[in-house]
Amino acid sequence: MVNEPQHPLFAEELDLTGTNLRPIEPVTPGTARVLMPNRAQIELRASDLESLLPEGHRARLVWAYVEQADLSRIYVGIRAVEGGSGRTPIAPEILFALWLYATVDGVGSARAIARLTQEHDAYRWICGGVQVNYHTLSDFRTDHGDTLDGLLTDSVAALLAAKAISLKRVAQDGMRVRASAGAATFRRRGTLEQHLEAARQQIATLKQQLEADPAALSRRQQAARTRAAREREEKVRNALARLPELEHIKVKQGKKPEEARASTTEAEATVMKMGDGGFRPAYNAQLATDTDAQVIVGVDVVTVGSDMAQLEPMVEQVTERCGRSPEEWLVDGGFPAHDQLEAVADQTTVYAPVPKPKDSATDPYAPKPKDSEAVAQWRQRMGTAEAKCRYRDRAATAECVNALARNRGLNQFRVRGTAKVRCVLLFHALAHNLLRTFALAPKVLGLGAGTPATVFLTA
């Protein structure tokens, strides 16, 4: 029988030289014994998607609204039919609900939403097992502007029918939102013409290379290079087409038209003065809101930084959307141009601050000789204590709605073009009105007054 070597029982007797072992530290009596996490352990959980969200979760409320939304215009464009061939598309309800919930959640990126559908329970619940990619999400957000506008009209009409809003007083304000364009992309006419000629030459060169040696590049490479060159040419053309409008603005400002510049990546964006005093490429987002219910009743996007000509178009939009004009309209000092006041005088009563006269001795509220009847009444009206009291609702409404939109991520548009920007703004208006509908008239969503919504209200 072979005698096995005897090992020392205590760490201090071991020779640990050249090994990875550490001396055993003596354990003193009374040392705490705890369970530490083991995150490398694999777990299998059996659960359905329905059990992931509690009752009253905001994702459920979003889906309750989406289920009753009229998406028939989108369904008209779906070519796949029962019994026919072709790939089955994703239901518009899923895509609409994802964007609506993401807007409420402050998420404005299609890639981020696609990632959340794999990681976040609320987004997974909305998808219900349907796989969604960011290309489909991105296209859906910007391809259905008419449907989104109709849904905004339906939401306002439902609240009017439920007497949740009175449309007695509406506040309008413009909000400058950064565009998806860099300041370095703006060029003057001479530079744009040079870039256009360079783009044409590049297209001609690619065509000659293809004719000389068709096998030099693969078909995919040829198509990619030609497409990139044509897109470049189209963007420069769009910038040149926008220049006359910008030159006219420069002339009105007393500047030289040669100073006008347009962007080669986002031709419709305009350099505007922002809230912090800086100048950046932006869009002017116009929102009209009922002051009592704080429900958005009008949405528009313009490419000029001034609000001076935006009063009449918004009044007409809200009148058409709601079927009647609001009794009173509140705007800040950037809106009341005399021609605008005259245009809406027979539709609503405008409350806007009167500019201070250069001569301090002049009464700003006294009608001037050249004032029209509408302008004279506006001056006299704003001199009363009642008008000053009513005008306080403007900031309490418009600035609050603007701040909520900023908190939900409306700080920069990630899409390009007025039509696409308007779609993003409509999603923000729909998300805002959804929250207000739940607070004012949950029955419109098919919910009772006692519906639990702790998660919805606090998230």
C-alpha cells in the first residue's frame, strides 16, 4: 500500500509558490452570510405576452384608441388579399400603435423602436409576436399624412361630441424645431450652380465608364453609384429651386439677395432664430390649442421663422376641422399683422399685445387714423382689463403644450421635407390628445371612469 503524502490542514502550512491558489482567510465567528447574485445562470420562464402588462398600462390604453381609429385609407393600399399571393404585410394597427406609444414615451427613432420590440415588454405586447424592422416603421410614419390629419380631426370631433372641449378660446403659438440639416450644407447661388454642374459631369462620367467597360463593376455597384449621383443632382436642384423664395425674404429684410443660401441636404429648411438666441436650420411648427381642455385642434408646419402670416391659415384650418370657429383667439406679439386681423375679424375675436409706440406719450390703445375697423377694435379691446385677464390663458396653454412636446423629444426632426415633418408633428398632436382624452373623457376610449391607470399616469 502506497503511502499518500500528507497535506497540511491549514493555509499557512501550504507552499503556494507558483500556483494560483490564495491562502484561506480565517473566518471569524459572526461574519454575515448572504446570497450573492449569479447572473450567469440560465433561466427559462413560461409566460404569455398578455401577462406582461398590468391592467391600465398606457400601452393598453394606446391600443384601445388604435382599435377604434379609422385606418381604412391605409388598408386601401394593401394589395395582399385572402386567397391571393404575395407577402402578408404587418397590420397598420401595430405600426400606428408603436409610433403612438413611442411618441408618448419620448422615443422618436425607428431603429430605437425596432430594438425595443425585442427588449421592452410594452413594445413586445403591442407587436404580439409580429417581427417589425426599422425600414417598415420609418416608411409608415411619413407615408400617411392624410390619414394622420383625419385621425386628429376624429379625435377633436369625439371630444366635442362628448362636450369635453368647448372651443370657446384657442391659443396659437409657433415653435422652432431644429431641422435635419447642418449649417455647413447651406450654399449661395454661385456655389450651387457649380455643384449642379459637377453632379451632371459625374453622371456623364459614370455612363461613359459603363459603356467603355461594362464588366469593370458589378451591376449592384453600378446602380449604387448612379443612384448616388442622381440623388446628389436632385438635392442641388431642389436647393436652387428654393433660392428665389429665400432671396425675396432677404430683400424684405433690407439685405442683398445674393446673401440667400439654401441647404444641399434639406432644401426646405430655413435658418431661423431659436429660443436661445442662436441661428440654426429649423422648421416653424404651429400648434393651436383649446385653452380650457388643452387639446390640440390645429397643426401646421411652415418654412419661415416669422409668425406674422400664420394667423389666418390656422383659423381657417381649425374652423374646417371643428365645423365652427372659436369665439376667441389668443396669440403673442409676433402674429397680429393688420391684414391678418382684418382677414379673421368676422370669424373670431383676436387677443394679442399691442406694440409699444416710439413716443411714450402716445396711447397705444387709441385707434390711429389709418387703422381699419378691425384693427381699431383690436387696439381698444386690448386696453381693457378684461382683455388683459383673458390673455393670461395664452402662456398657460401654448407654452405648456410646447414644453410637453419638447419633453417627448420634439427637439429636432429626424426626417426631411415639410410633408414628412408634418407627419411627425401630427403624431405628437395625436399622442398629446390621447393623454388629454384619457384625463377628460375616458369613455371616448371605451374605458370607464374607474379604469386603473397608475402606470399610465406616472410613466
